[in-house]
Amino acid sequence: MSIEVRHISKSFGAFRALDDVSLAIGRGELVALLGPSGCGKTTLLRVIAGLESPDPPSGAVLLDGEDVSGRGAAGRRVGFVFQHYALFRHMTVFDNIAFGLAARPRARRPTPEQIRARVAALLDLVQISFLADRYPAQLSGGQRQRVALARALAVEPRVLLLDEPFGALDATVRRGLRRWLRRLHADLAVTTVFVTHDQEEALELADRVVLMDAGRIEQVGTPAEVYDEPRNPFVYHFLGHANLFDAEVRGGRTRIGAVEVATEVPSGPGAGRAVACVRPHDLELSRTPGPDALALTVRHVLHVGPVVRVELEDEAGGRLVEAELPRERQSSLALSPGERVFARPRAVRLFPAGTPPGVVPEPGSV
Amino acid sequence: MSAELAPRRATGEPVWLRRSLLIAALAFLVVFLVLPLAVIFQQAFGSGVGAYLRALGAPEARAALALSLLVAAIVVPLNTVFGVAAAWAVGKFSFRGKAVLVTLFDLPFAVSPVVAGLLFVLLFGRDGLLAPLAAAGGIHVLFALPGIILATLFVTVPFVARELIPLMQAQGREEEEAARMLGASGWRTFRHVTLPNVRWALLYGVVLTAARALGEFGAVSVVSGHIRGETTTLPLEVEMLHAEFRGQEAFAVASLLTLVAVASLVAKHVLERRSPRPPGVARGGPA
């Protein structure tokens, strides 16, 4: 079932949560809505579900080409998993999952035996058959998540929407559930949209990622596309740590201060002031000075799992620069705080000046 | 006993101070609450069980009891429906003027019951604003059952709504939204999701409404006209007996009202213990 959102705007008082958003999602896709909190991603999900009505006279929501804008949430056959699950607290797990089937009008309602069989099958699918008689308060976060998902799937939704599905879970459970959801989506092939603020989650799970900021869609693409070809500093910055430098471009050469850096990426401004973005793992640290290296002072050396994160200070401007190196590299370099080092950017991405993260450039200016 | 009552040493106050405060509080409770309660029953049974039963069996007392029960039987369901509807509107929807509405619910608490009674006298008395309406319908409001019901309705409006609104607001709308997403109608959502989640608070609100409906004096006194055996509720009957120096009979009837009060306090205790946690957690709870 495909989803199409056309020119949707939504305001809450003076706050513009969605600003003329359009988006098309293909049948069977797994799409992530990614952005910082307050960017409008949850509002967009709720508009698709029918839980929020967009501002008149703005556009339409189409499910499989059919305009459902006039229909309430109950008539859209959309499965929705709430961030805090919203399980019916006074019902058992079984009754929670059976609710959607039992709530159908008498003519379309399955018999009690059919409902029992369907719930049993769903409990089996989400691997919690042994919890059927428990109440939500007696379940762990991960178990509640599975109940919420089974409940949403019970009504055979055309589309599955998940609001921050892993937000309330701890890191280990989250990883397990992520893998499981990927498999489940592959098995069920139901069009799925989930909201997240975790870029790793979006990149790992989704077929396509929709990046949102301040009520607008900044970029839509596969995880590789948005990561490798970010359209602006916001996308670049949101998909991973980034160091931003003021740079100057002249005659095809890029300078950060007095240092000339190599830029492999052909796109970018032709000449003038620019923002040069460098990922921490693209900064090569060494003790050899040169015209192509930034002189920095080591402030902290942090061992974070498989990598070593080095916090550095720009000697000229005093600004903080972050670099990441493999553990082995640090063992041979043996950097320590207070030391002077030289950083050579391996990959630099240029954006026109005046587009710091969070500020949307005019369409076509990038 | 002192070991059980003594609070954990969370404060640095010396033992003697805590003990004296505790004793002072208990003494206050005994003098102002327990003793009067005991006196009521002592007076009621002062002339023996026979006199007690005779006082309750008197036609006026029985008529007063019947009237009070009738009024409660009409007022409690009406205000329950109103309270649930009001709490649902306030707790689950956003609209303009919500804060004003919530404040209005408290009006009967703020207004003296006597003033409330006078309000109905003004509305339905001679030249009253609504008097032509009542006359057209052939209904006598003042000094009759409709007036007593209206006055009791007015003073018991807040109880159910006030119990439900904070709870419904705390529970939020997500479960209702989930029910809608699953295709449930508005009525089904209310019946199977909203109502079960607040049932203990609702029951408590009903208990409070009933207790107040049976016990209301001021507002009813103004509109009733004190016609013995016709428009006299239990509290009015107590007052009239007392004014006629029939103390033992007055206390016998008063003991009925006291029993209502004690019963509602017990109910409150039981319901408050049940309401905060999801009732289903205690296995075998009515699901």
C-alpha cells in the first residue's frame, strides 16, 4: 500500500509544525522519518494516521491513490504503534491484541474462535505467547513494544506507522528489536513508516530516510545517498558528528585560514566564502607539520569502544575540533593532552557560507 | 502501638516532641470527631432500643427517609452522567474556555447552600424568571419535590467531575487514540477504554454525591417549605424534631445520617486503596 502526502501544513497556535510537506512512499517500503525533536516528524506521522487534521486548506493524504483526508483515524485501516505503547492498562495482553477485531461492526466481526486463533498466531509471531494472560503493568518495555505491534497488526492494516518505536528501551533491547523488526517487515511486506531521532537507527533499518527540520523535509534518499550526498550542512551534521570550518574558495582551491586543503567533492560553491565540513574520522592526525595541515592542541583523549576520540583545540580560533582514530593508530601515535598535532582532512564537503546547521538554504542554491 | 505509629526518623525532631504532637492530634480527633459521633448514638439509644425503633418507625420519619432516598435516587444518576460527560470533555479534548468551565464546576462549593436555595426561590418564586415556564408545564417547583431535586442537584454537581478530571488528565489520550486507530467507534472507546480506566474514582465520586444528596440541609431547607411528611428530608426532619425538643427522636433519625457518613468513609477508604494502581494487576480482579 503506497502513501502519498501532498502539501500538508499544520500549526499548533503560533508554532508551525509542518510547513507545506509533500512525500511519496512506495508499496512495501520501510521509511524512517528522521530529525531533531520538534522538527515535525511525529506530527507528520499523526497526520498520515488521521490523529491530527492538517490546517485547511492544505493538501491531502492518499493511501494507495485513494484520498483519505476526509476520513477519521478509525476508518483508515492504519496500524499505529505509540511511543509509550498506549496499551489498554485494564486488559490482558490477549484482550489488548483482540481489541481491534472485537471492535469491528457485527457484520464484519470474526467469531470468538476466529479471534482466538488470530490472536494466538500474532502472539506467536511476536514471540510472546507465554504472556497472553498478563497485564501491561507486568511487562518489560520490550515486551510491551511487541504487544503494541501485535495489536496494531491484528486489524491487518494497510500501512504500519511507528512513533519512536525504540525510544523508551535500553541499548541492548533496542538492537535486538531493530533486527527483529527488519525481519518482520521483510516477512509481512507491509508499508512501514517509523519516526526516530537516532540517525544510526534510521540508517541501519530504513530503505529510505526522510530528513526533517523545522517542519520541512530537507532530504529524502537511501541511507547511502543521504550519508554520502548530503544536500546541506544540516543533513551532513545530523547524520554524524561534523567539524565545521570557515573556508575560502578561490580558483578551485580551498583554504581554511592559511591552510590549503584538498577537496575531492566536485559540487559546492564556485568561489568565495564557504563552510567546510569534515567528519571526525576523516581527520588524519600526525606530528608532521605541512602547508596542508591544521595545527591543533590535544585537549582530551577518550577511549570509546573500538575508536579513540580526540578533542582538539584550534590554535588560532580556540574552537573545538573532534577527531576519531582507530585504537591501533592511537597506540602508535600515543597522543596525550597538551600536545601539538597536525590534522589533514581526508574528505572535505563544501557548502556555501551562511548555511549553518539548521538553517535551510534556498532551493537550488546548493 | 507507639512503635507502629511512630514515623520513621526522617526528621531530627526529638522523640518527646513527636509524641506530644501525635497525642495532641489524636486528642483533637477524639474531642471533635469521635466523641460527638458517640454522643449521637448514646442519645439515640438513651431511652432504650424500643424507643429508638419507635422513633424511626414514626410516619414522619419514614416519609422523610423515603423522600431522601427518592431525591438521591434521582440526583445521583443525573449528576453521575453529567460528571462523566464533563470530565470526558475536559480530560480528553481541547477547546476554548476549558479553564473557565473547570472553574464553574467549583461554583457550588464556593456558594453557600443557603444562597443556592435562594437562587431557586428567585428563579421559580412569584415573578421569578423561570416561573412562567414551570407554570406552563403545570409543575410546582417551590415547596415541592422538583425544588428539592433542583437544589440537591446544584450542590452535588462537582463531586463526580472533580474526582474524574485529574485522573483522566493524568491518563492522557493515548489509549483512546489507540482504540480509534484500531477502528473502535467513539462509544466503544468510551465504554471499553475510558470508563474502565476510571471506574474506582467514578465509584468514589458516586459515593460522595450520594452522601451529600442524603445529607444536604441548607439549600433544601430554603426551597422545601418544611411540610411534614411531604417535603421534609432526613436532615430537615432532624432539625424540626430538635426544635420541638424531641431530642431522642432527633438523634435517632440523625443516627441514620451518621451511618451513611460512616459507610461512605469506609467506601472511600476501600476505593482509594484500589484506584491508584491498575485494578487488573491484582490477579482475579474484575477485568
